Amino acid sequence: MPLLRNPDAEWKSTAVSALYDRYVSIRDERFRYTRYSDDQEELYDCAKDPHEWTNQTGNPQYASDLKRLRASVPSLSEMAPPVPSSKKDDKDD
């Protein structure tokens, strides 16, 4: 609720998202880090690059942030499997 009332409020949490076995991503107050199943990575400084146009994984200025976020993201093998959809397949109709 505090962020809805005041978008500039301090945000001390992170959000983790994943798409099956394709990628896992973490977003904190400043950065979005994504690791794909083929070990490709993306790091965006959302404070400076809100549209996430410039991948900073190769920028030495962000090395410590990249290391911290890498350690924060669970590996794909550590995550729970996705919950099956409760919808019937179109083929069953």
C-alpha cells in the first residue's frame, strides 16, 4: 500500500519472477537482473535506464551490484516447478 499511496516511498523488498525453465529475474529498488537458462544475463540500472535499454553486465562500474544480485537469485533447479493450469486443453472440448 505505501507504494500505491506514494510511488517515491522507500522500497525495501525485491520481486522475483520466472518463466518455467526459461529465466529467473529479480527486481530491487534500483536494478533488474535476469539469468536465462542458457546462462545469458541482463542487468539494468532502472534508476538511470527505466526502459531497460542498456545491459550493464559487462560494465565494471556495476561489478559489485551484479555479484550481489547473482547471489540473490535462486538457480532454476532450486525453484519449485510451476503449478499446472486448471484450464482444460482446447483439444478436450
